[in-house]
Amino acid sequence: MNREINVKPAPAFQRALLCLLLLLTISPKSKAQTLSFTTNADGLSLSVTRYSPPPFIFPGYHAYIVVPTNFNGLPVTEITSNAFATSGAVYIGIPATITNIETGAFTSCSGLEQIIVDSNNPSYSSFNGALLDKQQTTLIQYPRGQYGIFDIPSTVTMIEPGAFYDSGVTSVTIPGSVGTIGENCFAECRYLTNAVILDGITNISLQAFMQTGLSSIDIPASVSAISDNAFALCNELESINVDSNNLAYSSVSGVLLDKYQSTLIQCPQSFIGQFTVPNTVTEIPDRFFELCQKLTGIAIPNSVTNIGTAAFGMCRDLTDVTIPGSVKSIDDTAFGGCQFLTNVILLEGINTIGKTAFFGIAMTNISIPVSVTLIGTNAFGACFNLASISVEADNPSYSSANGILFDKNQTALLCYPAGLSSVETLPGSVTSIGDYAYAYCRTLTSLTFPGGITNIGQYGLAYCSALSNVTISASVRNIESNAFAADAQLAGIFFRGNAPAIDPTAYTGAAGTYYYLPGATGWSSPFDGHPAVLWNPTPQTADGSFGIQSNQFGFNITGSPQIPFIVERSTSLESQNWIPVATNNLASGQFFFSDQSPPTNASAFYRITTP
């Protein structure tokens, strides 16, 4: 079997060694690298099914493989898919006997620099190291490890899908004879910085140039179809320029549109600066500007009626946007992840704000116009600078108080802004904490729910990374899934009433202890996988410790071991100003409290409360 593989020495000797290797013959019984064969259906020929490299691969190892014309007396006529998947080959020689090469035979050869076909082969040929059919009308495979410029022959009318996939080609000229640039043809060619598409090309297929290094691309007049994501994830692409004579497409400031400029088709991912949407456009499509991190501004005309899902997702440098009233719907995550978007103006006429529409942006306040009738869950989640949400008084569906978003009747708390400082008092009408209502409030350390609240929704207080203690009113009957998820600092959950229904996932990632009051029912320990402890700190007034001793007032507190508590003081029972004077726990079920600086000219009242 005529083949050879060897360790690749210094580059200066490479060509001489290659010539030598092609002349060598190794016995089929060699213990070095081998080719595996199977007998074809005709019983008269063989297929190459696998190449096995040597058991020990040394640094700098490269394989130079020549497929034999025959083996054990039978001609070798086929190469199967993935036959050279793990070869490490830089050179593969194809003999004249090969009449069929299955798709994918060489696609995993990341270092392959040349595919050379015997000139007498009736089915295949090679051109500058690439594999083509005999007539050189179909380009089958460009070697992935070949770096540099490649001009496709003008005889080529078809490029196989993925022919250049993830290869080292840096510049390519595609003749008009090709007609269609196939699916994934140049996908993930990260070194491809220049592609010349000549007139005559009519179709650019799905993901044809996805994840390439192109900085610009010119579309000739002949192109009549460009598939979705043809230039997706091209991180360096700044402009797509269309010939003015093209009958199907046009471009504005390097952005691709249809001929009549009514439909936005693709924004190059590295578009720089501000873009003014033409006033003939009616919709900003899903994900149209997504990941355009150098987009600094957007002018949306009154012709636009919809902003699609993630249309501006993660546009890092976008700082402000005014959305006209012609826009009826701002879809889910439309501006999600625009981390420097500080100014958002919503004009009258907008009806719908989708889920996570403004998730994670930098705005400090937002005003909701009268026309908005639907705000999706978590629309303003993780906006860590957001301190106020205000709703126009005449809005029929929503209202606001103290910067907090409620439904119209203020029975449901819908969004507590993540940048809002602690609000002690909620409207007495509130009966439910909505899904994601307090989520991502990173500065929230403790929270006490007032009476009247019956339900805490899904993810209601999730991702509150500093939250350590929560007091839940006796009125709460239901705590939904993931309500306190990922609240890693949550140490104590204090219940003022009977055990509510708690979803098994409510405290996922939060390992706090449940505390309940004397007389409450339905509790046991563990409860829902958490320790449940009776919270019963009791001041002792008859044990001799109660009173003034050494000019300090004090008393013993007893109760369940290790329970936390706070002692507060006020000069009036009616006062709202109770001052914490001691924070501790009952280490062994008892603690002596002493007020070291009691008021000298007024009465003092003390109470014990939860942290």
C-alpha cells in the first residue's frame, strides 16, 4: 500500500521530505499508522473508511497521506464520510482509481493544506489544493488548513454547502458563474476579511458568511435572494453595500433593506454610530440590531408600529431612545441588556411593553403613558439604577406610588425598582406580590410584608443578593415557585401566622431558617426541607433581673436557643420611631439585655421584634 506518514520537521525540509514520502512504500503489516478499508457492494472494489494515526503523536506531527490505487489485489474506488476525521493530515493524495468521495470526508481535517488529485482521475480534479469535480464546475472542498487568497475558477457553477467552512481562507473572489453561494459555504471562516462577489451571483444562502472576519461586503446588481443570517455574527462587519441597480435590495448607511426600503433585512454587527430608520419602514424585526454594540443612537420614525423581540438586544453603546406613539408593541427583551441605555422616553400611543423589554438597562426612571394597557413580567428587571416608575394618572390599567409600579387598584405590586431605596409602607390595598416584583433588588437587606398580602408570586424576591431577613405577614397563604430563588444571604424567614402553602422550589438556592410564632399551626421541623424553629423571645419581669442596675435598665430574655431578635426602644407607644438598641440571638436560650444609654428625661418603652 503506497502511503506514508511522518513527523513534520523544520519547515525548511518540508518540500524535500514530501517528495521522499510519496516514493516510499510501507508493508501492510507495518505497526505504524494505517488506512482501514471495507469491501464495496460489488465485491470487486474497496472504500477507505478510516485513517488511524500512530499511537504516539509527537509535537509538530503532521501526516502526509497518499491513498493507494489498490489493496490486497482490489482497486480502491471510494472514500467514505469522515474517513480522515482524526488524521492530522496536511496533505492527502487522491489516486486515479477514486470515483466517489462522500460528503464530509475531509471536513474534520483542520490542518489540511492540500488535496491533490491524480491528473488521470476521471471524476475529480484539484485546483490550488482544493478538491473539484473533473470538469471543475463544482468546488467540493477547500482544505481547512490552507491560509491565504483563493480565486475560484470561472468554470465553477456550484460551491458545495460548507465547502470553505471554518477554513483559513483570507480572501476569496466568487465568479458570477457560481450563481448560488450555498448554505454555510464560508461560515466560521474567521480569517476571511475580503470577499468579492462578482456580478452574476443571484443567491446568497442561509448563513453563507456567518462568523467571518469581513469588515464590509458589496452586493452586486444580480443578487435577487439573500437568506436569513447570511452575514450573522460577523463581529467586524461595518457595512453591507448594495449596487444601486439591484432590483431586490438596497442599503442605507451600510444597513441592508429591500428595494423599496420598507423592510429592514440586516444590520452589520459592527455598525458604528447613529442610524436613522427610513420613514418607509413599518417594523423593526426580531433581533435586527441585536449585538450591534457600537450603535450609539437610533431615530425611529412615526411609520414604525412594532419593535420586535430582542430587536436592540445587548446594544452596549446605545444611550438613549425615544419610542414614538405609532409603535403599538415593544416586544419581549426588545432593549434587554443595553447596559448603558440611560434615557428611555415612551410617547403616548404605545399599548404593550413585553416581558423583559428593558431588562438590565441603566435608566434611572421611566414614565408610563396613559395608552399602555399591558406590561409584561420583569419588563424592568435588573435595572439597578432604576429608582422610580411613574404612571400617568389616567392610565386605565396601572398606577404608581413612591416610585413602585402597581395595577390600577393597587392590589398587586408589580415592580419594585431595583435602584429604589427601602420603602417602609406599602398601600394597605396590596394583596399580592407579583412575579419578579422585587427580583434583582441587590441593595435590599430586609423586608417586612404588611398584613393583607395573601400571595407571593413566582421569583417575587429572587436574586436579591443582599437580602438576609424577611418577615411574612399572617395573611400570606401561598408562596409560589422560586419566590426567593438564589437569595444566598437569606438567613431568616419569619412567619407571623400559620404555615402557608410553599412551593418546593420557593427557596431554591436560599438556605434560611423558618421561624414561627407561638400558637401558629401547620409547622413541623424540618418544613419544606428547611429547619423550622419556634420564635418566642420573652422578656422576664419577675426573675430579679428586670429593672435598673448600675444605672442601666435591663432584663433577661428567654426562648428557643439560637433564635435572632432585635430590642427596640421608643419614648411613646404611639410613636413610629422605634430605635434598635440591641441585635443578638439567644445563644443558649437566654440573653441579658442592658440599655447602656437610656433616655434621662423621658419614659422609655421596649419591644422585641424580628431582624
